[in-house]
Amino acid sequence: FLNDNGIDPSIYTPRYIRLKPGLETIEADLKCTLEKVEWLPNFYSLPPHIQIASSKAYQDGKIYGIDAASGAAVSALNISSGDHVLDLCAAPGAKLCMILELLGNSGSVTGVDVARHRLAACRTLIQKYSLGDHCRLFVSDGASFSLIPIRYKEWTSRRPWKERKKAIKERPEMIYYGRQSGVVGLSKSEL
């Protein structure tokens, strides 16, 4: 694609990976030398010809590819254990995985994306890396995403029933619910 459109592929190098915290070096597995990104914890750049998908570390869910700019965006949030984070453009999921790792076993993440197939890829990632317990994923447009219970909207709305019924149909669709992700804006029966 890049060559066909006259774009120099070297502008996209180096590529980056993030190692799960506590993991030591994996250079032997990847058969290359990694360069630590000093300003971004657990990030390493690797040569563009290296394919991480065939490595044991990748297959075991110990590393994942993520752009340094995405990692910087997550780092800028200064996430602490116990925070509740809303990611309105969650797919394909690398940022979401990093957020979940930073939260550890507390807090929660609500991931929202308008593209169902991309959000399905996100679900696959959080399951692969065993990070989904504190996460919920919704298919929805981030510009209109809301988890206020419908019953509340119905009772407080002065709109005609036909309009309220349409709003119910446009509710975000939950496609993943982690065991420890909490109940936010939904009744027990809806879960």
C-alpha cells in the first residue's frame, strides 16, 4: 500500500513492542536486538523485518505490538490503581491492554468503538493477554455513548413514546463483560 501510493515505508520504522511488566529480555526468542525506549516504560523498538507473531513470547501473551504514540497517550493519563477509565476509540485494543495492565486488579475500563469487527479484535486481545476481568466493551458511537439506565431516561423524558422507543434501540450493545468490571449504568437483569 505504501509503495503503491508513493509513501516511503521507512517513516513507519522502528516498530515497537511492549513487554508485560516483570518480563526480562526476549531478544533470543525474537532473534534480534531490542532497543529500550527510555521515556516509555516496558517499550522497546525492534527492526522492521522481525515478525513477532511467530515468537513464543507473543504466542504466550507476554508481548504485544503497540505504537509509541499510543503508549505515550496512555502514559499521559497517569493512571493509578483503582481508576475507572473510558476509552472511546478502543479498537483494536493495544492501548486498552496497556491501561488494564496499569490498573492491575482494581478499577475498570469501559471500551467503546463504533466498528463491531474491530471491537471483536479488541475482545480477542484482552482475552489472549488475560486482562479482561476489569473490562467491558460496547459497540457504540463514542460521540453519543451513554450508560444512563433507559428507565431513568424514560421517566425523565418528555419526548413522545415513539422517540423514546427509538432511543432504547440505539443503546450501546455490550459485547464483553469482565467478571470484575462492575455494573455501570445497567440493571442486574440487563447484565
